[in-house]
Amino acid sequence: MTTRRFELPVRNVFSVVVLTLSFFALNQNNCRANVQDSPATSTVDEKAYDQARSISLAFHQAAQKTLPASVKIIVKKNALDKNGPNSKIPLSELIPDLEEKALIESGGSGFLVDPSGVIVTNAHVVREYEIGKTISVELHDGRRFPTKTIVKDDKSDVAVVTIEATEPLPFLTFADSSSVEIGDWVLAIGNPFMLGSSVSAGIISATERFRDSKLFLQTDAAVNPGNSGGPLVNLRGEVVGINTAIASMSGGYQGVGFAIPANTASWIANQLREKGKVERAFLGAPTSIIEYNEARRLNLPTLTGVRVGAPFKDSPAAKAGLRANDVLISLDDQPLESPSALEATIERIDVNRDFKLKILRNNSPEPIELTIRFEIQPEGYVGVPLTEKLVEKGTHKIDKEWGVMVVQSTPDSAARIGAGNRSGIVVLNVTPGSQAYRAGVRNSSMILKMNGQEVTTLDQYDAAKANCDENGVELEIWQKGEIKTVRLTVKKAE
């Protein structure tokens, strides 16, 4: 439909302008007269003011409680790093008054959880200590300490850093994040762009946001680069989450921030402090979501049920008698809603007792009850599917460093994953949370090239890893009909 345009004849334009100006002049004089002749009659609604002030006071009190226990994590870099191929625009070009040190420092945020100097932050904030970067901690009062120990868990993106303090330090406590509700007020504390301690306010936007098999709280409190590792606190000043990531088209705040829930973060932190690593229980079978139409066909409530694939050899799933295409509907009578929620539940589960698992099998409307006992997942575990013929023939390789199981491709295996007549190395299984998984590699993909060289045998795969430099290995991968490139690192033997 064409929009109509209304036009005045040129000869009338001057008249209209004169009349318009006269009207505004007359109206302005009337307003001036009213201001001069009439006293101010508006009053402040004291009740409304007091209510608003009480919220402001709650923000103030929460900030005053949490800021002293919030810290800046400083990664000291070589001055040449700022000109590296992956460097961003220096902050000094955006904010001219920044000191020169901003060009050679990066990092993030953290918070004290023990008066002796125990700090919780994100693993990605302190990752560079592995390549020789100097990491220090600056308290809110300006005192700076070298780090004593750093222990991290890449899968959860949680790290524990310790410093040596000569006197007790202020610290924060974790809240029960399962009681957090959508709409709750929260404050994000941290060091956006490494400018120093800052506080932003917002609400909890979502309580169960899953990304890459990890559970997050979502908030609209402003979270920017540098906020990573800082606390997300409630109005009591208790930690409900660790600010970790943002969803953004610009790289900066756009109203969608993610925080690791306090219950997950505190469990991970305690494991790191007590054991130096995280011990997780596991199911031992691939899982997938039950779509809406399938849930209706199975007479299940929507957002309920988890389908399992073929259990891995000698896994808890295999020992319990699970089969491919079984639908898990409850664990100890608690409904199962999604694969991510199931994994989050299982990883912290008690491995010293049996659990009751209800399933649907072969489209039967009547559930079957199985008994399952979970186990701690071995370090570097990569599941081996029981039904994979290539595995049975012994032509597979388990790469614990990258967290993948791979086999040499055949015309049959390439056809099964939809890769056509391509040849390479087929990725049969990727362990969630592994280096390959974090890089975006998924099951049923095919590695075509490694560092630009075609790979069709496991010997070529091993040689490419052995001959790589400190930059690791660049993989060209066919995955779901697309070609993508990822880079994985290799730890050299000392």
C-alpha cells in the first residue's frame, strides 16, 4: 500500500510559517505570565519518595557489604602483547585519561570467600598463568598481592585463587541459588574494562538458562568485559552467582548477562580447595531432548523426559540395563526436564547409593523401573559406544587430551554421518566440557585437515599433533553440512 503524502501549495507556505510563529510567540508569553503570576503548586509524594529511597538504601547497603570483599584480578602481560594479532583496541584510545599500565594489564574480577585469602573467580580469567603470565590480586582498598596458588576447572569455568594475608580479610558467603526467582533484584560487582570497582543493578531475567551443557542465571544487570569472575549478589549482599559471560552483538553490554549459579560455584570451589580437582559422577550414555510433538505422543508433560543413545561400554548406564532410545522420565521420582538439567543433577550425585530410574521403552505407555548406581567419571574419560562396528574392530583412537574418540573414515561411515564421498577422521564421540567440545566439535563430524594437511589415517592424526608448535593444531572440520575451522592446543612433554 502506498503512503499518501500531503503537500501545501508553495504560495501558502509563507502564510503558514507566519501563523505558526505567531502562535508559538503568543503561547510562550502566556506561559511566562503563568509562571510569574502563580506560585508553585506541585508537592513531592513523601510516601512514594520513601519507598523509592528504601530501595536505594538496600542497594547502598548491599554494595557497601560486598565491595570490600570484591577484588581485581590483574594479568601482567608483555608490552608487545598489545600489538598481537588478537589484540583489541587499547582502552587508552577509547578513554584518553587511562594510565599507560592499561596497555599491559588485563584480567577480570573475583571475590573473597574466606578471611585467610581464598578467592573465587572464573577459570578463563586466570587461564594465562599457564603460559607464564604474572597474575596478582588487588583488593578494594588498593593493596596488591601476588597469587600463591591457582586451581581451576575449565568445564565449569570456576577457579580458586589464594593469596597470603597477614590479617583477616572481608569475605562473602554463598546464597542458596535454588531459591532465586525471576524478578529478584541483584547487583553485579566487578571491574568493567579494568576501570576499578563498579556496581550495576538489575533483576534475574531467567533462572535456568543452559548454554553448552552448563546451567546459568540470566540477568539484565550491566556485565561487561572485566566483570568476569565478580559476584552477582542479592540485596542481602549474598552471592547468588559468578558473572561469567554476555550475549552481545557488539562485544559489550546489551542487557543479557550470564552467571554461574551459587550452588554450582560453591560445590566446584569446595572440590578445588579440598581435592585440587573436580570429581563428577556420570551417566555414560549420549542424551537428547524430547521434542514437543514426541512428548505428546508419549503422553508426557511438555519439557519432560530425556532420550538416551547407546550406552558406553562399562558405564553406569550400561550396568543399569539402559538401551538406545530409552526415555528417562524420573530419577528417584523427580521429573527429568532436559539433558543439561540431567547432567547438572548427576554430576553432584551421591555415588555411594542406588537410585530409582523410571523409563519408557519401545513406545510402551507403562514405565519400567531400573536401579542405577552412578560412578565418578575417570579423568580424561571418552565413552566408547557399544554398537559402533569400527570400534569393535579396534580401528578407533581415544584422545583424552582433546576429549574425543576418532576413527579412520570409510565410505560406509562417511555415508552414515552424511559426509558423502569425503574422507578423513570421523569423530564418533566428544566428551562434554572437553577441549574439543568447548571449541565447538560435536559427534559425527569429520576432521578433513590438520594444520592445512589432509588427514585420512590415525598415524597422520598423531603426526600432526606431534609436529605442532605452541599455537597448537588448526583443524578443518566438516560438521552438519558445513566446513568450520577450530584450533586446539597440545601439551608438549617436558
